[in-house]
Amino acid sequence: MGVQHLIEDYDFDFNPEYTTTDKKVNFNVDNIKLIQGALRLSAHILAEDKTQLIEQLWGHLSSCEAPEIQEMLEHARQCKSTHWLRPLSSSFTTSSNSLQRTLEGHTDWISAVAVTADGADRNLVVSASYDHTLKVWDIASGDELSTLTGHTESVWAVAITADGKIAVSASDDCTLKVWDLASGENLKTLRGHDDIVRAVAVTVTTEGQWIVSGSRDCTLKVWDLANGHEIRTLVGHTDLVSAVAVTADGKLTISASTDGTIKVWDLASGDELNTFRGHSREVWAVAIAPHKQWIVSASDDHTLKVWDLASGRTLHTLVGHKREVRAVAVTADEKLVVSGSTDSTIKVWDLASGHEIRTLTGHSWSVTSVAITEDTRWLVSASADKTLKVWDLHIDEKLSTLAAHTDWVRSIAITADGKKAVSASNDCTLKVWDVVCSSQLYILGCHRDAVQSVSVTANGKFAISSSRDFTVKVWDLTTGQEVRTLRGHFDRVNGVAVTADSKWAVSVSDDCTLRVWNLDSGLILLPLPLSHTNWVYGVAVTADKRWAISASADKTLKVLDFWNIREVCTLKGHSEAVMAVAVTVDEKKVVSASVDHTLKVWDLVNGKELQTLKGHTDSVLAVAVTTDNKLAISVSRDKTLKVWDLTSGQMVCYFKGDRIFSACAVAEDGVTIVAGDCLGHVHFLQLERV
């Protein structure tokens, strides 16, 4: 049975029964909808691996207090016959949130998305990607219907005719292509621009259906859709034309440009009617509210602006995004504006007042495009994270209690008693968590820049953090207060580790030095110059305080005798940057994580590579080892957390998330795992052994 069929099985109006082998459990409609929502949100993961079903249900539903849900989860737990990772709390998006589905299939950034109008035979989504293709999706089921191939470079933009039958794409290969969405056939290719084609729109005029395109050659071109002939060229911008839109009556074209302006053109004559100036940087997107005769623009100056089309006057400036705004759409009823940004968020605004209504989080990279169905319910967003996400704008977004940080979690450490965890984030803060309850206790403090790493002393009294602000800080875990700031590095401090006796901290920095600090006095015992030829990302220390191991972007690790101020050996074997390193408690093995998608296990005594752990499909960002020296835990940009057997080199089990896992730690019990992700969430998992 396919995932979609399973989802549809829960689409009841009445109160069905969930049947186990020995009893029946009555479910009310709300619980049925929760289960259905969990399945829908996990559909893209389950389509790849159906064995992740129980993990996904636990990840979405474990915090639900309904006895029926809990009984179902417990029954599912008992059915597991292999090692698996059980979420201890619902750290995933729940079906009560507006995110409804994730669409995966593209192999590179998705640059644009368009949806068919209500008059079309079917509700379709068409996406354009850097992978040179377009994909056609069914918005209701999430199924990928077809892939349109023919472009030889990145596809930047796509538009769909009102009847939903034809799509037009714009590409880096300097062409536009016209596609039959039913057959996937490339009907014609339009050539005429002298540089990449960055934008496209289609419209109906009194003379037929026309295409309007925008290019890096600084021009717009108007084409006849029927025969593909160029009608005219609109000249006026002084830089790339980044977006085009056409008014509902087909009379005016609005263009946005990286020259910082918006221009209004008479489509019939090609005359430039007006130029709007107000943004301080490049303008990347534009949308029209036709009845109000308003324009909304999105810019690299982090703002959107609402303009009066007739006068060119700025009505509102929408401020809220932290980075460049690259996408904008307006609902058909002209009540809402939706924007997407390189800060990875989507914001929903009230068009009339310009006030921000809510922020939607879920993408792990820049949001490049947004499109809204004509009934104003469904929002589809495209991202550089290679996914599309479908959101229900009629559902108010609920904030997760575990969305502690507002940016990437870069590092996690767990106290020796397994009761507390400390997370460090790009949002400049550290947070302390109750591991038993899977809940946040308090904010420990903050640096002046992103916190890169955190470690805790063996006695559980202190946390040590390192930051891009060039400092190392010592924090009292009992009082939550900062004890001292350790200064001495001259560049960002990427890694910090603590010796087993809780007396010394070891830090590594982009200044290519390793420094040893006395935690009682705060004094630098010694600086050790490192012979790495690129940034140093991480450090681990052996239990006997004899050696430190550094990991670097130069693809190597170095074993250092920091008491005698010398390098012992260099570990070579990775083909890309080494992002993290861990050492077993018995001091025999080193485990490294790399951008080359692998982990490597090394013999610390002789420096030889013992084995390569293969299974991740993207950069491995962090690694931790259990205190019994048997297992390694890794997290990757491929959105998985994997458990490895260090003896056999085989993967024991894995957990697939809906976003990038960026940090991990394992408690001394060897089964409790805490992981952080790119959206600031902290996940609590337990290794269930069979």
C-alpha cells in the first residue's frame, strides 16, 4: 500500500475503530486527523523508506496526551523487531500547524514555483530547479507526476497559463521553453535574449496569449505564445531584470531589477510609464494586487514595499525579515502578502495595514519562491534546500515548545549524570535542557556572535562555550551565571573540549592555534601553533589529558601532545573538510566526520585508518561516541541521525528528520541521544535495543 493510500484511509467523517490483534480502541475524529496529519507530514520520508513509519509517528505524536494515541504508539513500539531510535518528545511539526506536506525530488536548489488557477482541470504545482529540470506535482496527493527535461542550464522561473495546460520556463541557457503539462512535451523554444533569462509571466491580451520575459541582458521581451515569435523588446533597466508580473487586464507589465527599481510598462506599446525608487538594494520579486491597484516588491534590503500603481507612492514598508527577501505573492482576495527570505523563513502580512501576522518555519535554507492557490488556502514554497513545502494558510501557526533557538544548533553537550543538556546556537545563545523531561530549563547566556561549540565538565558544574566572537566562556550550571570570559584567540573559536578532571579546557580557532586554559584561574597555560593549512573546526581530548585531536578544513586531523607542545602525527584520508572529531573513552580510537559524506575510524596509537563508515549522502556535521566505546552517533545535512557499530563498521539504525540535523551528543547510558537541527529545534531520542 502506498503512503497516499494510507493517508486517505484516515479520511473519515465518522468515528472509526483502530483494531489491534486483541482489542479495539475507539478514536475520535480529532485523533484520526492527528494521525492522518502525521502521515501526511512524513509522506516524503516514508516514500523513501517505509520502515521509518513508527519513528515518524512517535516523532509527531509522542507528546499527544490522548490515551488512544499513546496506546497506538506503545503497540507500534512493541512491534519493532530491530534496533531503532525512538523520539522521546514531539519535536517534529504537528498536524495542527500550517505545514501540511513536503515535496522532494529535485537534486539541486529549487528556484521557482507556480500553481494552476482554479479554472484548470487539476490542481498542479510546477517547480523549476538548478538541476536543469522542471517537475509537475499533484498538490492534493504530493505525487510527482512528471519531470520536464530539455534545458541545459539552471531553470530560474516558470509561469502557467490560466487554463493550466501550458507552462513556460526561463533558464540560464538564455532560452524560454513552452511545455505541454499533460504530455510533458517541449512544444517550442524561444531564443532572442543575449544573456540568462531570469523571469517569465504569461497573460491574455486582446491579441492572444503573450509571454513576458526578463533577462540579465537588462531587457524585457514580449512573445506570442501561439507561434513563439518575438513581438517587442522593452529597454530601460540598467541591470538584470529579476521579476516580471502582468496586471489582470493584460495591459501593464511590472518589472523588478537588481538596479534597485521597479518599472511599469504599457504592454501594447512597450512604453515605459513609470519607475518606482525606494529600495536601497536589489529588487528580486514583485506581485500585483489587481483590484487595489497595488504592487508589492521584495528586496535585498530585507524589506518589502507596497506601492500605489497609479502614483508610484510607497504605501507601506514591511520590516521583519533578518536577511534578503527573495519571493513575494499576494492572495487572490488581496488580504494577505506572503514573502520568502534567505533567512529561511516565510512571513505572512496583512496587505492593508502592512502588519506581520505570523512566521512560518520549516525550510532549512533560503526560500526562493512562493505561490498561492486561487482559493487562498494553499501556499507552496520553494527553497534552496531542494524541497517544496505545502502550507495551509487557514491554520494559525502554533509555536513548538522545543523550538528553543532561532538559528542553527551548532553543538550539544550532556552532563555526566545524564540529567541536563546544553545547546549552543548561531543565535548567540546557550540553553540548558532537562533531558528526562525533554524540556527547556533556562537560557544560560549569550555571546556577541554565534556560539560554535559547547562542552561540560565531568563534575557537571560548568559549561564551556566557544564563539565566533573570538572568546571562550565559562558558565556555572547551578546558578546559570557566567563565571569568566577567556580571551586570547584572534579569530573565531570553533571548538572546545574539557579534560576528564574538569580542570582544563582546550580550544581551537581559525587563527590556527590550540590553546589550553586553566578553568580555575582563567589563565592560558600555553598556545600551540597548528600546522593546519585551513580553518580548524573541532577538537577532542583523550581522558588521560595526554593528547588533543584537531579537525580541519584542510581535510586532515592532527594528533597533538599539548603538554609537550608538539604535533604527534597527521591523519590523512578524507577527501573534503573534516567537520568534527570524537575520541573513545579507552583512548584507542578517533572518529572523524567529513564533508565527503563519510566518517572514518582511526587507531589513535599508530595513526592508521581502521575503517570508513559509509551511508550518509551529504556532509557529516557532528559525531559522538558512547562511553562503552562500541557505538558512534553521527548527524548529517542529509537530514539523518545514524548509529554505527565501531567494531563492524556497520550502521545499526538511523532516524530521518524533516530538516538538517546539525549537532548531537549521547549520554553516559549509551542510549539517550540529544540532537539539534538547523531550525533551532532540539530533539530527544532513545536507542531502543532489541
